[in-house]
Amino acid sequence: MTIASASLQRELEQWEQSLRGVADEDFAVDPRPDQLMATIQATVTAYRSHILPALTACRAGAAPADAVIADEVARIVDRLEEVRRELVAGGHLVGLQLRVYEALAGLRALTRVAVRIGQG
């Protein structure tokens, strides 16, 4: 594992830990707007501030497919920001929760692929 890949892995673990601090057992069954907002905020902040820069550092000089991964991650984060705006505007909570869960699943899958590629 390269230093950049290890840094990416650390950032991902910190993000997952922050999400565990936000959610409780009832969140999946009975979502609350404040928890959904906190999940979105933690994810957008972690990805914009730490994970995307670490992902970019891992991929410097790498294959074009790696740039596609980073681009797709950025698109998912953009979609989470759209969900956040809809939540503030009073959007349908269950539908927004589903979109957040889908985005989180996509981010986890893409970053898992990025880490595995970085491990060589």
C-alpha cells in the first residue's frame, strides 16, 4: 500500500466513524431531518475536504480509469448537496433518506475500488 493509499484509507475510516456518531438504531426506520442533515453534512465535508484530495493524490499520474472514479465520487457528492438543499426546503423525508442511502452506498463502492487499486 502506498502512502497516498494509506492516507485515503485513514480518511475513509474517519468518515465512517463520524457517520456512526450521527446515526442511532432508529434512524433507518424512523428518520429525523436533523440526523439526515448531519449525515449529509458529515459526508460532504469529509469528501470535499479530505477524501477527494486524498483520492486525487493517490491517482496522480495514474490511468484514465482512476480519473473516472474521482469524477464519479465528485458527482455523488454534488447530488448529496442537492439532497441537502431539498431537505432544507422541506422535501419528502423518506424519499430523501433513500437518495442519501443510495449515495452513501455508491461512495463506499467507488472508494473501496479506489483503495484496492491503490494497493496494487
